[in-house]
Amino acid sequence: MLIGLERFLQDPALRAPLAGRRVALLAHPASVTRDLTHALDALAALPDVKLSAAFGPQHGLRGDKQDNMVESPDYLDPRLGIPVFSLYGTVRRPTDAMMDSFDVLLVDLQDLGCRIYTFITTLRYVLEAAAQHDKAVWVLDRPNPAGRPVEGLTLRAGWESFVGAGPMPMRHGMTMGELGHWFIATLGLSLEYRVITMEGWAPDAAPGFGWPTGERTWVNPSPNAPNLSMARAYAGTVMLEGTTLSEGRGTTRPLELFGAPDLDTTRLVRDMRELAPQWLQGCVLRECWFEPTFHKHAGKLCAGVQIHVEDPQHYGHQVFQPWRLQALAFRAIRLQQPDYPLWRDFPYEYEHDRLAIDLINGSPLLREWVDDVSAAPAALDALAVPDEQAWLSARAPYLLY
């Protein structure tokens, strides 16, 4: 399998339209070739590409920033002598001065296939800026490691944010290149846009189902995205960021597990299985204990549950529903302890007047379902299934593979 970056590096014909044009790169630590050469270094070695600038998204070009809302500064690359602009610093959208630094922006970002992951919002923002400034955007496409399945509520109008780029469900099942086409059509943008597609990507093939297992080294696209298991669970576990429960930050398995010092996890898992066993397919839940070294409940022993999706004998790609699974855990906690302070009230991605759990879900609907203990699991399905079916139809014209 060849990713877009590798095809771009190997085929001079793909680069020919860049002759005489200044080129910038938007990338992060996982923007590497199969031999782990970073895209910035690989492009700098090409005599026919004139690199004039680079951009870094959340967590930085080099991925040095651990937590959310930790900003990266602009700086001058010491080896290449080009400016490196932060799109998660004093600004989220590129400024006029930043846009003046290039003619064509190459976007090489490894996504996780989840609406909340801010790299797709950054893609939207650079597309909008490029349309305004008559610049070109080319996406060097990469696999969606979560594959093609779709799950979750569609973001409602008025709930757009840095963690909500547009009206899509939580798990969108598209690549960055495909999403670019969808953004352009949905937003009515006009610009030069190209996707350097992958060659040989098989999103429905076992055992990776989107990620080329055995062919590629996993490089964290963000500090708490350490492996494929996290990517598979993330469309559900990301909701933990809007709760008082630990999502495993401060452990070696972030966003694969959840817990708190005051949970009865034996009862929790039992109640989840009784409430909606159909939402727990395709994975194994294991009770565990963990002590975060930082972040929520740091230094405290937490009773937890880990979501295991790595064993091919247990992982069911088409039936695994991480968003419903995590919603079910919230419901079970609410039933056990009606007054449990589940929802975390704090500034989340620079939003101060809306609960983080609602921003993450793109509406209050998920939280309202959890808190209404009289609402059956079928009530959440009644909201989500039409959204999921509508998205399958809406995305179809933009699929490239």
C-alpha cells in the first residue's frame, strides 16, 4: 500500500503542477513515510519542490504538547530556515500573513476518523482561507484507521466548534481527502483542490479494517493516540473528556479505558450487559485498576473498565459500537448513582458557556438521554439511526476508495 505522500514523492508527474509555486506543508508527527522519514524532511529533499513555510495543528508540528488547550508558538525551522506557523496558538484559522507565505498548501495529517478530532476542523479552516485568498490545497491522503463504519448523532446547527467541524456523526468513516471534497461542496467553496490518493488501501479487509496492520509502524498523531485500539474506541471514549471520569490520561492506555475511585465496576459492567447487550458486541470489556500519574484523579487508585478490540477473535469491526458503548456506561452510572457528578463543567476547547459533553456530541441530546433514566436504549437508537443512515447517503458521492 502507498499513502498519498509516498506517491507524491515517487512520481514527478504528480509534482509537475507545482513548478514555480511556493509550497507549504501542514503536518504533525505521524506525517511520515513507511521508512519513518517525516514529510517535511522528505519534501525538503526534493529539488523540484520549493518549500516556503510549514504549519502545525493542535499538539504542534512535532507533537510536543500533551493536553488540550496547550498552545504551540510560531517559530523558524532551524535547519530549513522557513517559518513554522501554529494553527493552535494565538489563532485557529490561518491569518492573511500566513496565507501570503505560500501558493499551494500540502496537507498530510493522519486522522482517527472521529468528528471530535480537531485535525479535520483545521482542514476546514484552511480550505475556507484558501478559497478567500485564491490559494490551492492538496491533501496527501492517509488511511482512516477506524475504517468505514458510521456511528453517532449528527452535529446540530449552531453547535459548530473547534471539535465540531460540520454536520456529520461522531464516527464519519471518511479519509481526510474525502472530507475535503465534502467540506468544499457543503460550504460552497471555490478553490483548486486535489487529493493525492492512496494506492491499495483496503478499508474492509481484516485484520486492520482501515489500518494496514503489519505494513506500517504506528506513530502517534497526537500524544494520547498510541495505537490502533485507541483509534477504534475513540469515537466513544472521547466523550469521557466531558465527564469527571478518567479517560486514562496519565496511563499508558489513554482513551481505551475509563474509571474513577468511586465506581463499582463489577456492577457497572453487569448493568451494561443487562440494559443493552446489543451495544456491547465486537469487543471485550475487562474490569481493571489504574492510577493516573497526571490529569483527572491523578495519584488516586481508580476502578476501571478497559475496552479490548485488538484480538481478531473478539473484535467485530462491523458490530463494534464505541459511541453507544460509552453512552451505555454513562447510563449505568446514572442509574446506580442518580446524583453522581458525571458531567464536567469547565472551559473546553475555548468554549465557556456550553457543557463539554454537549460540545463533544454536537447537541445536548446524548446527555439528555443519559439523564432521563426512563428513556430506553431504543430512544437513543431512534435519534441516532436516522442520522447514521442519512450520513451514509450524504458521504457516498465523495468516497474515493
